Amino acid sequence: MNRSAPLDVTVVIPCLNEAGALPAVLAALPEGFHALVVDNGSEDDTAQVAGAHGARVLSQPERGYGAAVQAGIHAATTEVIAVLDGDGSMDPADLPRLAALLNSGVDLVVGRRRGGRGWPLHARIGNGIIAFRLRQRYGLPLHDIGPMRIARRASYLSLGPLHQRFGYPLELLIAAARHDWTVVERDITYRPRSHGKSKVSGSVLGTVRVVADFWAVSR
């Protein structure tokens, strides 16, 4: 069976004020992986920087991580879609290895972040608790809720609209389990974001918002 990566993959990169990090992220995308930057109401030059570095740019003024990701999925035209943060914390070189698994009957590939530098302890603990719940309640073999993920566009769309804010990754995984998807996890490189501060773990307010959104989708 052919286990090579798909020839054309859209990489949806949801961004809010990531002008500083984007050039390096876009430059690191492997051949055949095409950037679709979804500008989620940035107040810096995110859209201009993305366009200048060869990315297709889509505006999603409705704020929310889930809103940005889902807008990108709907706008993509390739069969396979990857999702990657635009903050420079993940290595795009990991994408082909993960994408290749779709050719072996896998529905969703999730990247497990390895390396704690730049990942606050409270965020790691919270992530671990949520992943444990996913393993115990839904049988998903995961240790991370996975900001890097790859699936076929038709599969994403088959789940219908999901949470518009930070609850999106968790609701996606719960929906995948309920639809009996084959989900696998592979280690990826994780490092401190190259610019700015995390909207999720970089502040108490960000953490509170994430907890509230996760609670809303997991009840």
C-alpha cells in the first residue's frame, strides 16, 4: 500500500496577531503543503505578511479559534487538510510524516506535543487531564488535544459545525469518537512560540476562557 504523503495538502493556519512569527512558519512548509492563513481579526499586519510570503489569505472577522479553522476548511479545495498554529511553536517538517498515515486507513492524525519549554505547567496539567478523559470515556488513544491535526476535507465537513471558540479541538475529537473514526497520535516537535504571548496559556483570562469552552463541549 502506498504510504507516501498526499501530493497536495492545504495547511489551515488560524492567526490572530501573528505577523512576527508567520514568515518563518510559511518558509518551513514542505513542498506540496499550501498555506491558507485565516486572519481572525488581527490588529497587526498578519494578512499583509502572509500574502507577501506566498500564502492564500482568508479573512474571518468572527473571533474564535474554531470559527477561523472551520472557515479555512470550508475555503480549502484540496482533499486533505492540515491545521497548524501560526505562532512558530510547531515544526511544519512534521506534517508529511503525519499526512502519510491517511493512506493506511486512518481518519484523523493528531500531533502530540513533546518538550515542555514554553508550555506552562498549568496548561500541561490541564491538557493531560482532558486527554485522560478522552481515553477513558471515548477510547481515543490520545495524550494531547492536538493543535496540529490532519484529516480529509470530507471527513471534517461530515461532522457539521463545531464550537466556534477554544472548545473546537475537544469537540472535534469527541465527534470523531462518536463517528467511529480511526484516530492516531504521533509525536511532534514543540518549542516556545517565536513571537508574542499565547492567547490560551499566556494569561489567566485566556486559561479561564479555555476552561469554560471545554466545559461547554464536554458536558
